Amino acid sequence: QVQLVESGGGLVQAGGSLRLSCTASGNIFRIVDMGWYRQAPGEQREFVARIDRNDISLYADSVKGRFTISRDIAKKFVYLEMNSLKPEDTAVYYCNCDVQLYGHFDYQNYWGQGAQVTVSS
């Protein structure tokens, strides 16, 4: 019912920048929160950043000051601008959002398929 598609991943040298995008489509009445998580090989998925309907953002300590989350609610996009990338930022990055569907009163949570980000030293 809802599809999240990420784009913008790739390979970059340490200190470089990348911008991830995620677009949501489907039977969406309202998008509440949108965010990014990441999962490195052999590690658990971890929180990166999130932005709510009031454009209040929250970041993991490991990315504060380097990453910026933003959204275009009308176009159902969320972005993650990543600067000063480090090798430890290498992971698959997943888009995530809480959505209210048409005809529903509750919110449901959805994940994208992931975008690989690789930072070389």
C-alpha cells in the first residue's frame, strides 16, 4: 500500500558528501514522521535521523553536525545530506516513515529497500 524508494547512495572518499533521497507513494492520507536508519555489516540497524510533521529534527550523536535531514511534505520526499563522511558511516541506509492511510485512523510504519553508502579511507 505504501512504497518507499531510496536513491543517491554510492561510493565516496572519506571527507566527501552524499545526498540520499526517499520518496513515498501509495494510498497515503498523511505522512507523520520520516527518518533514516542504517545497518552496517554484522551490526544491528541503528537510528540516524528523523524529522516530524513540525519539521523538528532529531539526530544520532554520531552524525550530529555532519548530517542534515529535510523533507518536502507536499512531494512526499525526505532527504539526508551527509557531509564529512567517515568510513564508519559505511552502511545500508533505510528510509522509514509513519503514515496514515486513507480510510484508516491509525498510523503504520514502512521501510524502504535500502541504499548502500560506502565511504573509503
